[in-house]
Amino acid sequence: MTRYVRTSRYQARRVARLGNIDAQRLLIRKHADSGPSIPAWRRNGNRDGHSGWREKLLEGSATALGSVLVLGLVGYSYHRYYKSLVLRKMENAFAAGYSTLELAALGRQLTQDSSNGITACFEVTRPQQEFIDSIVNGSVQGYYHLLTGEKGTGKTSMLLKAMRKIEGEGVVMLEAHPDLEIFRLRLGKALNYEFHEDYIGSLFSFRGPRDTTPLLDIERAFNKMEKIALKRREKFGRPLVLVINRAHLFGDDDDGRHLLEAIQQRAEMWAASNLVTVVLNSNEFWIGERLMPEATRLRVLPIHDIPKGPTITALRDFRNRSFGEDVSEHTLEWIYAKIGGRFRFLSQVAKAPDMDEACRVIYEKEKKWFLSQCWIFGGDIDDDAESQQEFCAAAIVLAKALVDEEATKREQNHLQDDHALPSISLHKARQIMTRADLIQHHDRINIFTIDSNSMVQADSVVMQNVFRGLCAEDGFEEHLDATLERLDELEDLRRTRVLALKDVDGNKGYQVIVKKRGQIEESMQMSFKAIPPEEEGS
């Protein structure tokens, strides 16, 4: 009985255990049908077990592609907007009232003289003004121009006056500089062009074109200006005008020559298509010398001193209007003989209370400048100063040659005007100097000048008066001769080699054979032997 009871209890516990297992299986099956915790690949089997990561990959790829497309669209839109903005800004540079008008206002600004309160501007009507006006307003087309002349003849003043008449519309002006980076910045300021320095396309992974040389930046600026010129020619029917002032400041080196060549190539092309008229303003001869070999559409406009008649008339009218003074004809002719028709000198003298004293001050200033740059030392020249004194002696010799030329022509009555400056051809001046490179340096420091016809003369009437006064001083000829003799001695010493012979006492000596090779070979034999000193009393 007891055994039966135990068996029944065991079977009951077994049945209960089996019931719990079935209940758990049923609960798991219900969770599998309704709950998200069971993976899909367990519910659906292994047939489509990889469909989940494919959906995620597709979703991620679509998101990345959409982001790239949006970024590219925004970047492209900004790039197109920036290019149109650059053209609009550059077009505003040629509108009336931009920097050219401000530059003209600064150039013609009247400053009151504290000594006499003169605020009027001394002006002389120049015969070249009408032609310069036609260049600036676009009437003259198909050429590019080079304005040459000495310092202070009024080239820039006439350009500014012509620009003021049209309020600077269609004209930009900038100053030259030997450093290409500085010239690039000046060109960008004149054209209102930033050279992509304000470009933020790198945010959209677009590399800007700024990482380059200044010359390439200048070329890009010219490309942009061509587009503006095409647009304005269709609208206004006249070319743009680009004025480069003081072009002689370009370096006379590889960089300067490359820049000048690039400007000339553009000027030739623009002149042929009537897009842009380039105007170069230079005080020195070498700019024209560089441009001439490749020039086909270049016009050279020389601007020199004002003739005697207009100068005397303008000076008399100005003194009468500003000072109420009636200057005699004799005084005006004396002033013209002292300073000539140089505009910058006339402006100083016209506004001075004492014109005679002003002429004397100008003469002394020019004389000190010439002596500080080109005076000679005579026979006491040190070896280290040989090259500098060669430069100075060449200037003095040429100055004396100009004075002699003036005296010769005056004796032969070849000078039509008493105040005309004597001149010597460039090749003859180089022959007088015995150097071909020095005259350009003298031109740079405003001692001599070379005109467009390759004629050399004094830089001004005042400088010619300085030459004449120095050559008339006592002892000038002897001082110059002593300097030239000393330079010859230094040159001989520089070309001489000293040969020292040692150990030639007694019967010792040297035997030297010198062979000269040419069309006929020659040989020369020399013997060196010591000579005993003579006995005393013999």
C-alpha cells in the first residue's frame, strides 16, 4: 500500500512538471507571435535573414547621397553667385564717381598757402590737352598710348583734368610699382577686384584659384576686365580706359619686363578690338625702348616744357589775378630764362611772394642735387670709389659737352630760341661717356633726359643753367682733367699684375718664355739675373 502511494505521488509530480513545460512552451509561442524582442530571422526562418541590413544600407546610402547632392548644389550656387558678384563689383569700378574721381579730386585739391593765403590753381592751356581728352573720353580708338616727358611737365595733371571732365566714367587709374605684389593690390583696388581672397568656396570643398603668382593674378584681373569691356561696349559704344601712371617705376629686371610684356600684349589685343585703351605715363626713356620692338598700335605722345608765349601770358594773368601785380615783360622773360617752361617750377614761382627769390631757391636746389649725385673728387680718388667716380665723371663730361654744344650752336645761330636746350644724339652721348649703360641711370635721377627721338639733353632749363655755371667756374677744367687722369691710373693699376722674383742672388736667375698665339705664332725669351751692386767710389 505504501509502495502504491509513493508511485502515485511520483506520477503526479511528473505530470505536473510536464504541464509546466507545456505551459512555458505555449507562453514562448505567444511572445514569438506578438512581441518585438524576437529577431525577424527567427520568426521567418533563414530564407530572408539578410533583408534587414540591406534596408539599413540602402537608407544610409540614400541619406549620404542626399547630403552630397545638397552640399554640391549649394556650393555650385554660391560659385555662380560669386562669379556674378565679381563682375558686378568690377563694373561699378568703371561707373562715374568711383576711385578715379576721388583720385582726380585728391590730385587737384587746393591747399591754402600759409604764407600768402593763395588758394587759386596755376593752370596753363596745353596743346596736348585736347588730344588727351579724346583719349580719355573714348573718342580715339584702336591705339594704346605712351605719354613721355620729363618729371613735372604736367602729364598726370592733364590726365586728371580729362578724367574730371567725364567724372571718371569708364576710366581707372593706378600707380605702378616695382614689387609685383604691391602692383597686384593696386590693380585690384582700382578694378574693385579681390582676387578671390574673399572666396569661401573651400567650405564646399572647392579650392580657390588664389594659390598662384602675382603675374597670374594680374592676368586673371585682365580676363575679368575683358568681360566688362565687352558688356560696356555694347551698351555705350566706347572702350574702357586703363591708365598706369609712372610706368617707369616698374623694375628693370625679369619681373618688370615680364609684367610690361603682359600689359603690352593685352594692350595690342584690346586696341585691335576697341575694348580697352591702355595709357602708360612714364618719365624715362627705357619704357619706350622696351615697348618699341613689339609695338604695332602704339602712339607715343611727348610732353615737354611749355613754350615761352603761353607761359608768360599765364604767369602775368595769375600774378594780376592773385596779387594784383602787373609784371613787366622783361621780368617775365628773365624768369623764363631761369626756370624755363617746367610746370612744377612755374607753379612754385607763380605762387611765391618774391619770384626772383623763388627762382634762386629752385636753382640752388637743383645745383645741390646735381653735386650730391655726380660731383667728382679730382686727383685724390680712393680705390674703393672708382666705380662711383666713373659714374660721376661720365655725367660731368656729358654736361660739359652739352655746354660746348650750346656755345657752338649759338655762335652759328642754329638755336632758333634763346631758351632752347642743346641736345646730343643718344649714340653720340654714349660715345662721349665711353659707357652705354650709364645714361639710363642719369635719366632715372633726373640729371639728363632722353626724348622719344633718342636725343639727350639736360633734364630742365634749370639743370642746363647749373651745367653752364659749373663749367664757368675757375679751375673746373683742371679739376676734371685730374679726375680723369686718376681714373686712368686706377684702371691701369687694376689691369696690372705684379710679378715678384726671389732668390736671384749671385749667379741665380730666371728664364721666361712667352708665346703669342695667333695667325703667326711668335715666342719671346726673357732672362732675369741679379746685378751685383757697384762698389763705392767706382
